[in-house]
Amino acid sequence: MGGNVVVNDRQRQVPRSSAQDDARLISRIRARDLRGFEELYRNYHPRLTRFLISLIHRPQLVEEVFNDTMMVVWERPDSYGGASKLSTWIFAIAYRKAMKAVRRQDQPIEDRDSETRASPDDGPDQQLHQQWAQTALFSAIGELSPDHRAVVNLTYFQEVSYREIAEIMDCPVDTVKSRMFHARRHLKRKLAGELADWV
């Protein structure tokens, strides 16, 4: 999905904490250092919130799932064994919490924010085209199942590898690849012309 929409979304992202920062902070959390936990909370809030919004579409529920995820980090830091990146462990917790929240929902939720997401700082025509493109893209992504949305979001917006996605979603790498194949096929079908080239 190499077009400007993705590039511009990445430009808006808050710089991510390094592996060294994460290692330092999880050590502080294990020592029950509340300030260390607050720093980790702040570091992960923007990108984890974006990931959760892509799955469950309800701002109040997103915040609840985010906080439930971070509560696990605070209460059970020793369950992180260090075999994967800390971000993979945290995203895996968030994914499981989000899937439980999705299962509790009775009906699909419309993504009411899709048309108001931030647009790039280009000229009016370019900006209008970008807004239309983003709306079309997010609308098409919103039609995917939560599992397929998770794979698309983690791959393109979080830049996570298939191997890490498999860890996060607790499934084989081949399942991740299959979900991506079906998600891309759906997106190509829904996005006509030049937009289809992004996927």
C-alpha cells in the first residue's frame, strides 16, 4: 500500500521508543516504578490507540481496551519473557483484549471518523483528493473482519513483520499471509483505478 496515504500517515506518527528504552522501562516496571510505567504508557498510547481504533471503532471502548492492556503490563510484567520485542508482547495483549471487546459487540460499528482523519498539508485540490483517497481506503479496510483489519494495520501502519504479527495474533505465519492475501484481494476489488495500486 505504497501510496501517499500511507507515507503521510507514517509522517504523523510519534517517534517510537527504542528497544533499549523498552528494556529499561520494563525493568523499572518490574521494580514497581510508577514513573517508569507512566513513561511506557505515554510512549505506547498513540500507536496502540491507532491500532485499536482500526479494530473496534468505538473511542470509549478503545480507551478501555488500551487501559486494560496497560493494566496487564503493570500487574504482570514478569510474564514478558524477552523472547520477542516488548512491543510485540504489548500488541499481542491489546489484540486479545480487542478481540474480546469485538465479540461483545452485537453489530458492526460504522467508522464515523474515517472522513475526518487528518489530511496531508498539500494544496486544496491535492488535499481534497487525499481526503477522498483516505476515506475510500479506510472505508474498504473497515469492511474487513477484525482479524483481517489487524493484519493490514500491523503490516502497513505499524510496520510489523509477518513473524511478529503471528506472535501477536497467536497463529502460524502462513495464516497471517493468507489473511493478508484475502485482505489485499478485497481492497483491490473495492478500490478502483490508481487506488488499487496501493495494495
